Amino acid sequence: MEKVLNYIGGELVPPTSQQWLDKPEPATAELYAHVPDSDETDVQRAVEAATNAFPAWAAMPASERARLLRRVADTVRARLEAFARAESIDTGKPLSVASSVDIPRSILNLEFFADAVTQFSSEAHATDALALNYTLRSPLGVVGCISPWNLPLYLFTWKIAPALAMGNCVVAKPSEVTPMTAFLLAQVCREVGLPPGVLNIVHGLGAKVGAALSRHPDIAALSFTGSTRTGAEIARTAAPLFKKLSLEMGGKNPNVIFADCDFDEALATTVRSSFANQGQICLCGPRIFVQAPLYERFKAALVERTRALKVGDPLEPGTDQGALVSQQHFEKVMGYIDLAVQEGGRLLTGGRRAKLDGRCRNGWFVEPTLVEGLGPECRTNQEEIFGPVATLTPFEREEEVLAWANSTRYGLAASVWTKDLSRAHRFAAKLHSGIVWVNCWMLRDLRTPFGGVKDSGVGREGGHEVLRFFTEPKNVCVKL
Ligand code: NAD
């Protein structure tokens, strides 16, 4: 049985409580690791280590910090296979996805922010001929980063890399559901000589470790990615303490397909945007709206492509769909499929537990599922399912589908498919969404602002937005 350890003050340590959580492998439902069940005491130690490390780390030239981050990135790259395998086993996602998406993007996050910090500069301007204003941007101090299970190392590095690059020290909490690659990263950080205390990783439950971070008086800012419910709880705790907050939360994204789209591209991408990572990506587009003239043709082709997806052992090369991340999440998704049927939905394909043979016979696999016949206001189309379940709805007019697209409490991302350029721009501008993809999906440029509106988030990650988030600006006004 593998044992995950905390990383505090440069050391790999067990939790003070000596209590451990069980960690099953989603593809087999068998226990394979123990995770620290850490608590406030471990968080306190981590904050102290980070506080001690902060002055030297903040004073280090940005280029030196960047060099260390690049060394971390290089070492992860050298071990890409081991990281990808660990991510696949921990999450149930296909190894092919972990090795082509999760781990390469994690490396890129580290490299991107290592580069970005060396090119970051603050603002200055003259107030007519009266004065010169310039803004000093200093690191905040000790910051907390809390990440979810769906893209474990990818989202973990997306937060810690900019925080560290800007000279902050970090206490990070990966999801207790998928701790393994953060543990491997801790080992890399030790090996490459990241100064002790600069990055600390405390594993454990949200209600213990996450809550302790949210209320810790010496943590200046919290960067969180996860569910809207948890984000609200963190905000309730942290807001009266005046912590800076960045919250990246849930989504129920629309995928709007006009009749004049490029059919093949829209189809192939819709298969991905519905089912990539078993539908467990906050950017997935599970509400598929197709304009009436194209509806039947698109539906038939999508059903065929969906049926062709191979649900299988995540470690096998031919697998398209792996397991859902946990039994609890599996039950939630299956509950939503039942709800879709109760609400009057017709299953076009899928809808059942996928039964596998051999080592995966007890794993938490769900058939990729398409449902039609539901209105945009029903719970199935309003609540985040976060699994391989998408609905198809025909529409006639642009205004109608715009209203439906905007009708949920969420507003993270949207896709629009059309060859009509004016419509694409007009529609993109009217969507209540932090991110709009026109004729594509998940085409990422790390310089762009990333985040959601409404209940999907507060603040933006990515590029200079996140570098600014991890600084305290001070304006200096000099009279001329
Ligand atoms: P979650 O909210 O259950 O957990 C996220 C993290 O918060 C975990 O590390 C968890 O331990 C911690 N946590 C739980 N309770 C806490 C508390 N009371 N205080 C502090 N921390 C606490 O989310 P999840 O199930 O791990 O992830 C799935 C969710 O994440 C989905 O809603 C998905 O849309 C969202 N997500 C959003 C984005 C984005 O960029 N907007 C990206 C990925 C995932």
C-alpha cells in the first residue's frame, strides 16, 4: 500500500494525527494508497514554514525563482511516464489522456509562469505635467491554493506556479480524492533544491485542511478551484478576514450549433466537449443546442460516434473513456441519469453502468450518455452533473437559444458553431460567460483571462491577471 506524505518545511512527513484516509483506485474500486488525514496542526506547521521562507524567497531575483521552477518542470518532464501513470491510476482517466494532456500541461504551467514573471512589469503613468505615478507590486506573503480532483496536477500547478513565480510562499491542498501526483511533485521539489518552506503541501479533507487554510489569519490570499458550494463556504469564512480570493467554480456550459456550421468539426469536437475526461472537466459542454434544420442529422451522427467510444481499462492504450473518480461521484452521476428519465428525457444512448471484465469489473464506469426531449429549465439542464452525460435540444432562432444558453446560474464557458462571422461576434458578446469558443473548444492560450461569471467564479486566472492577483499593488505618486 502506497503512503502519501505531507510536504512541510522541505520534509516529507506523516500527519501529526497519524490518521490516514483510504484511497481506492477508481478503475478497480480497490484500495491502493493511504492519504494523510491532516488537520489544523499540520496547516499551522506549514504556514510557519512558509512564513519563515518568505523573506528570502521574495528577495530572490525573479530570474532565479524562474530557474528553480524550470528545474521542477524539467524533472517532471523527465518522469512524464511515471507521473502520467500515477495520474491515471489515481483518477481513473485514460493513461493516454494523462500523458498527452494532464502532465504536459502541468509542465507547461510551470514553464509558462517561470517565463512570464521575467517579463512582467508594473504600471506607470504621468498625471499631465503634475506628477508621476508608478505602481509597486510586491508578493502577498503566504497564500493558500486549494485544487480539485478532475485535472489534479494540471490545476495544482496552474495555481502554485504563478504564486511562487511572483515571490509568494504557498501552502497548497490537493484534493484528497487524487493526491498522488502532488506527492510526486513534492519529491521533485526536494530533489531540485526548492528552498524548504517555499512550497508546502498538506493533504487531507476539505472540511479540515481546506477550512483551516480559509480561516488562518496569516494566509493573505486563497486561490480555489472546485465546486460552487465549496467556493461559497470558503468565501463565507475568508471574506470577513479580508483575504484576497480567486474562486474558479462549477459550470453547465452551452454548446450552440447553428445549421451553417462546419458539420464534421462541430461533430468531432462535440464528442470531445461532451465526454473528454468522462465529462469531468469544468469546461465541458453538456448542454448541446442544435438548430432545427441540422438537428436530426447531427443527432444521428453524434449518437453513432458516442456509441463507438471505448469504455475500458484506463491503462489500456485503446481506451477512450475511463472510470469516474469515486464511488460517491459515480452514484451522483447515475442519480442524475435517473433524474433525466424522470423528467421526461429519452436516452439516445448509454444510461447504464458500463460493465467491464477482468481487473476493472468493479470499477466506477458509466456509459457515455445522450439524452433528448428535455426543456432548458429542468434540473438535468440546470445542475452540474460533471459526468459523461449530455443533453440535445433543438432550437429555431438565435434569440431563443441565447436565452436558453444564459438561463443557468453558471457562466464559465460556451462554444458557438457557425460560419456566419457577424453572428459569431454578436452571439459571443451576449453570452453570460467568462470564456467563449467560436468554432472550437478548449483551445487554450495561457495568456488569456480564465474564469467564470455568475456562480462560476470570482476573479480570473491566466496570464498577467493571475500574476497581478498574487501581488499587492502600491501606487507611488511623485509630484513633478
Ligand atoms: P470540491 O469543491 O468538492 O473540492 C475542491 C477542493 O476543495 C478539494 O481540495 C476539497 O478538499 C476542498 N474543500 C472541500 N470542502 C472545503 C471546505 N469546506 N473548505 C475549504 N476547502 C474545501 O470540488 P471537486 O468535487 O473536487 O471538483 C469538482 C468541481 O470543481 C466541479 O464543480 C467543477 O466544475 C469544479 N471545477 C472548476 C474549474 C474551473 O476552472 N472553474 C476547474 C475544474 C473543476
